[in-house]
Amino acid sequence: MPSAPSKIYADDVSLLVVTLDTNPFFWATFPFPFAEFLSQVLAFLNSILLLGQLNQVIVIATGCNSCAYVYDSSSERSHGATTGTMPALYSNLLHNLNEFLAKDRQLDASQKPGTVPSSLLSGSLSMALCYIQRAFRLGPMPPQPRILCLQGTADGPEQYVAIMNAIFSAQRSTVPIDSCYIGSNNSAFLQQASYITGGIYYKPPQLDGLYQYLSTVFATDLHSRAFLRLPKSVGVDFRASCFCHKRTIDMGFVCSVCLSIFCEHHDKCSTCGSVFGQAQLDASAANRKRKA
Amino acid sequence: MSSGQVVKRVKYKATVKDPGTPGVLRLTQEKFVFKPNDPTTNNKLDVEFRFIKSHKHTKEGSGKPPWLNLTHAQGSYIFELESFADLHVCRELVGIALSKHVQGEATKVISEEQLSSAEMTLRIKLLQEDSKLQRLHKELVASGKLTESEFWATKKKLLDQDESRKLKQRIGFKNSLIFDTKPMSDGRINQVKFQLTPEIKYQACFLLCIFALKPAVHQAFLNFVPSKMNEVDFWNKYFKAEYLHSTKNAVAAAAEAAEDEDLAVFLKDDEILEIEARKKVRRVDPTLDMEADQGDDYTHLPDHGIFRDGSKEVSEAQNALYKRTLLQDLNRQGAVVLEGKTLDMEMEHPRTVAEILARRKQKSDEVVGDEERQNRISKMTPIEDLQAQDDHNYAPLCIKDPRDYFDFQQANAVKTLDDSQPGTEQMTCSLGSEEAYGSLMAAISKIQATGLRDPLFSPDVALKVLHGLTRNISSTKNHLGKTSQESVLDILPNTTKEKLLDHWVCSQELLRHFWSSYPVTTQNLVNKTRRLKDSISQIYSKLEEIKVSASSDLRHQVSLVVHPMQQIKVYGQFFTQALDAALLHYDADIKKRNARVSKKSNGYV
């Protein structure tokens, strides 16, 4: 999948934006502990920075009520002194993550107990794209950007439109979205995101070796990627969510004007307001006829 | 009309310019007969329609008389009818007659609607250029699944594209030095007549040209005309000056000018031109300033540019002056032609024309001011050429190759066969939000306290991961052909692949036609959908054929992991899903229509 090589980048400098799934409800039910996951990810981030002096790493936490930047390797504060046993990267990130979680908890609205709410992937993707756009405007030779989604929570179909919009804008600014999905089933959103933007979708089968997967599959910069044989996605789930009930559907009704998707027949498109003709539903049409 | 015969009074013209012979035209389905009113002329015509190739006619409201033009091998017969109503009647009959004959000969299927020959050639050209389109055309039209017009109705875009390619240029002014109206000298010395009828003079276009080409005249006209002298005087003066100028009698011109100060105005074009030139020069980027000076060649004006050689001889200087003015005239003419603005009103009072022009100029000057400001901004910023592009050109949003989509879908289908896992199992979380957040924060503080585990994971795990990854990569390679980039379609033998793709395109086209003919409102559409339905159902059997033939071929390729039949089936599924939907819809619709018809008959009879 060739991405348009229109921009001039410093070709071996990466700007890696990582979105980190911090949905507490997911991690509470997931067999793999969060502490383990986080320590593997931290090691991976550290190795990205070690790969090149100019590499830049941004971490965005994807909560279930909010999203926030939790780490930026280019900011001044990140270069603070190491605190005892840990490098500045870790301590900073962990500190920010703690603060973020505290805030996220306050925002927590009461929901149905027993279900796992979806993480706000659309929000963190948008934030990542915003940051990348800023980096584009910063200097003449921006580092080559890419997004890596570390996601565990299942897709929230209600975010379908927002996520697809984020995907398309990423494609338009030629930012590949890599995704490493650690949940139990495959994520259709992330599969589509990687497929459309030309990134890699990978679902590591063995989570205790997560660091190795990350460093083998996702660590190389985009320039080197062309020379490597990386795992190819075997299939993409192209199913869409309907706009009316946010259900994931195989077949549905599509507005002929604005291409909105619905799971059942409507008289009028809720997105663009077009009135549909009554081609279907003989019974109801006949009923109406009879009354008139 | 119903009797198949039309008799009209017409004028027959052999050529377009022919004034025409009045007579009677009798049209039947087989032939047309023209009998002139004057039996002595030998303009009688008796032509059968099979010799006629096509017909054209003038459009109502185009300002032309109602003409019917029947083209035959050597030329055409033109009939001027008395009214457009007559023309329509004749045209209809001719259309029917022609289509009958052409279909009878079974050469080209020409539809109800008649084509101009230009459109026909355009279609043929398009078919020749695009072999895929040609194949599709052959498949669908030649076998009678679609009519010619139906086929092209969905390809309107292609036709239009070609059309628009032709007509893009704006039409400028006629490119001659219009203000050079030649004087007619009658031999006597001081009597010169300019042939300038009021029609010419009042023509806005002409005035526009003079005013645009000669800003001095424009200025003078605005200043003098109603107040100082009347229009006729003004134009007299102008052409007098023009004449003096053209004789190049500099001395006489100077003398006249000294005598009449108004006349002098016309001879001093340079000032206004100079101001304008300065303005233009100012518009040019500072780094290009010198070249602009040289190109415009106003260096002879005082205080402008550098005299490179002051010691030129007078005669040479005069010659140079002439050359320069000619060049300036040509340049100016070129600029006016390129600006090419025509006034909307055709016949206008010259005064209003002059005013409109003046206003327009002011407007464009304002724009110039704007540009100047922009210029200053660009001067303050670093030189553009040396900077990287600051606008990020975006990649176009793309719909990918449908084949690509198939590959991914195909793999999906295979996978679901393998896995047969339940699609969505909702995870349940028994914890409340407090506990959940608490456990997450505890995990963070645990890392904060103890640091990362060392080593991160055991060598066993590392080895396992390595094996897993290599196996994954090599298996996808086997799965999807020789290289990981190759698509599933490429595994199939070439002929099968071609056939499949052809069928895909063909059924796409059929389906598009099918759905576009809904809702079915006319008998015509009913016929069309029936025809389409039949051809759609034929595709099933064709797909079946491919399946059978391909599977025997592919059986030899033992090395392939995936059973070839399955692949074909998967492709078949894509076809059939769409086709099934179409057929179902057709059946439902027919039922509904029948029900409605029966209900109506119950209700009203």
C-alpha cells in the first residue's frame, strides 16, 4: 500500500504518537495485569527514543471518560533529573498517568454495572492528529509521524463516525495508523484504520512477550519499513455501524444522497434530511393506500 | 401522422446560402418527395430513406429559421419549413423512418433518439480508446441486453468530458488593430473622409476598443464631451489627429497641436500609458524589476530606466521611436485582446460606455492596490523560492482497488470458516468504578515503587514469540501467493482471472442499470427490467461454468493451501449476493404491482 510520498521529512526521524488504553473496567477484567502491560510498553517507548536521538514520542491516554497527553519527549519538563531508580521518562509518564486517572474518575458517570464501557479511541486519535498537524507547521523538516494504537477494549460502535473521520483525515495527511490490539477478539475499527492508512494491524497472541512484538513489528521507522517483511493482516472486518442505533451491521440501508448507513428503513435521512421514496414495504404502503 | 404521411409547404435549398425553391414536401415512412410550385424548375426530388444517413434540424429559439437537414452520401437536402410546429412533425416521421431503415439493415442499432454524426463519432472514438469499454459494449449491446442509448446513458460523463475538452477557451476580441480605421482620401489634399457610420460608431464593442487601446482618448472623452464639445466634434477631432499621426507628418502634427490644444490631447498618449506602465512595474516582484523595465520598453520616457547609449544619431533615434511605438501598440492591443471583456449591452450611448469603462478600471486599480500590499508582505518574508512548501499537499482520499477489498474479504470468509468463533462476546465487569480505578492506580504505583521487572521476560517467551512471528509471516506468504504483496486473484490462472473480472464489470453494469430503472413507471422500463432480469439470471449459469472449468485446472496446483473451489465460491458469493438482492426485489415489485392492479380493478369496476 503506497502512501503518497509528497512531503519532505527527515526520513529516519520518527514522531511516534502512542495511544494507550487506560480503561480501568477493561483492565480489571482482563487476565493480563496492567502493571505488566505498562512496564513492557515503557521499555518499548524507551527503546524508540534510544533508536535515534531526534526521535520523538508522545503518549496519549485513552480513558473511558476523557483523553489526555501524558507524555511528550520534546517538552522541557521531560528532561528532568532521574528520581532514584527510574529514568525521567518513566517517572514523568507514571506521574501524569496517575493524575489523569484521578481526573478521569471524577468525570465518571454512573453506568450500567456489569458492562465494560468502551474507551474513547476517537478522541485520542483526534488528539494525535492535532499534535501531528502542529508538528507539520513547526519547522521545515518535520519528523515522520505515525500513530500507534495500543488498544484492548472492544470497539464502541457509537464512535463509528468519529473514528472513521479521524481515519480519513489521517489518510489524507498520510499518517499511518499502526494498531496493536490486545483484546480477545479483533477490533474492526483498528483493522480498518490500519488498512486505510497503510499501517500495520497486529494482534499479539502471547502477551507476556509484548515488548518483543512491539519492537519487532512497530519500532522501525517508515523508511525502513519498506525493506522489511512484516506480518500482513489476513483479513479486515469492513462492517459499518448504523447511524441510528450504532449497531454493527452486515447489510443495511444507505442514504443515496449522503451515504449515511441505517439498519432499518426510514422515511427521511436523519443526517441530510432527504426524503426517501417508498420503494419497499409493500404491506405498509398498501395499508396507507387503502386508508386514503 | 397515423397514416404515416406528412405533407408540408417548404422551401428546398440545395446549399445553406441558396434562397430556396418553394414547393411541397411529402413524407412517408419509405421516402420523401419534393415538388416545386413552379413546375418548370427541375428541382424535383424523390429520395428513399435508405439513402439518408442522418438528419439534423435547427433548434427553436436559436434565431434560425426552421430547417430540416437530411444528410446523404454526397451532401444534404435542406428544407425550410414554415413553422417549428411543422418541423417537429416532420422530424418525428423522419426519425421513425430512418431508425426503421437502419435497423432493417442491421448495421448499427440506433435508438429512438436520433444522434448527430458528431456524437456518433465521439462514441466510436471512446470505444476505440478504451478496450474494456468496448468489450463491455459488445457484451451488453450486441447481445441485446441493453440498447445503445441505455448503455450510453450511464456513460454520460465520458461523453461530456470529451465535450468539455473542446470548449474551454474564452473568446477574446477580434485580433486586428481595430482602431486603424483606414481613411478614404478622395485625392484632394485636405479632405479626408473616414467611413464611420453611426452604426459602427455606436457599437459598444468598437468604442470599447478605442477607449481601451487609447486611454488618452478615453480620458479626453470623459472630460470634454458633454461640456466642451459635442460628440460629432469629438470624433472629428479624434480622427483628424489619427490621420495626422498616421501620415507621420510630425511637423504638421506639431503645428496643428499648437493651434488646437484639444487636438494635442490625442497626440499625448504617453503620459497615461507611462503612469499605467509604472503601476504595472510596481506590481512586479522586486527581484524582477529590471527585466520588466526592459520588456515594457518605456525607457525612452524621462526619469525611467537607464539610457544605455546617449550618443545615438537622431535619425536612428527617430526610427527607434517608431519601432517602439509600434511595439507598444502591439503590446497594448495584445493586452486588451487578452483582457477580452465585452460589455453586456450592445447598443449604448458612448457616454455610458466610457463611464462604465472608467469605473471598471478603477476597480481593477483597487485590486492592484491589494496586490501591492501582498507584495510588501512577501518582501518582508524570506524569498519564496528558497523555502519549502508550507502548504501540506494532501493525499487524495482514495477508494481502493476493488480487488484489494476482495482479498481482505476473502481471507475473512476463510477465517470465519476456520475459526467459527462467536463474533461478539460481551465482556462483563463485576467491579464498580471505584475498585476498577483503584486497581489501575495501584498497578501504577507498584511500578513507581519497584521499577520495571528485570529481565522483562524470560528467554523462553522470547523464543516463542520469535517462532510465532516467523511462522505468521511465512504463513501469510503461503496464503496469499508467492510474495506477500500478491493478491489472491493472481493465484488463479490468467484466463479464469480475466473471465471473473469481465463478469464482475459486466454484472456491475447490469446491476447499475437495473437499480436505476426503479421505480418502474412506464411500459418501457418494465420491458427493460424484464430484459435485465433475464440477463442477470444468465450470469449464474456462467459463473457455474467458470467454477467447473477452473477447478479442474487448479486441482493440479497441489501446493496451494487453500482449496481453489472455495476461492471461486467466495467470489461467486460476492456476485450472487448482489444479484440475489436484485432478483428478489424484482419479484417483490412484480407482486406488488400485480396486487395494485387487481385492487384498482376491484375498486373501480
